[in-house]
Amino acid sequence: MINLQTKTGKAFKALVLNGETLTPSEAKKRFGIGNLSAEVTRIRQAGFAIHANGRKAANGVHVTEYVHGKPSRKVVAAGYRALAMGLV
């Protein structure tokens, strides 16, 4: 399981437990996370479906927002294939 005291844990708590969206700048300000995509990768590897959605901010800058959601059927199917092949 994920230790909630670490930076990964703080991102996990915001995304999965609290249902928040999180941008890299918010993660930096709130949790001191310099590389949110690395933390999201760790959360995904723990089995949670975190989606990255791009949007354009009011000032015209492209922003990536991360949100917890349902895994796609394709991802679930790949997981079952990996289990069947003995990869996991």
C-alpha cells in the first residue's frame, strides 16, 4: 500500500481518497512535488486508474490535470492477459 506521509501518498490522498483533480503547479504548491507525473506513475503501478486530461488555461497555457477514474476495458483486458500469461 501507499504510505500517506510521502509525496506519493499525499498525491494519492488528493486524487483517490478525496476525488480531487491535481495539476503540476498545484502539486508543487501544496505538497512540494516537483515531478507530478512520476508520482502518478507510482500510483498507477499500485493499481489505481489515474487519467491525464489536457486543457488550456485562461492565460492560454496548456495544463495537464490528473484525476482518478475507472480503468478502461482495454487496460482491464491487458491485466487479465498478463495474469493468464504468468507475467504478474
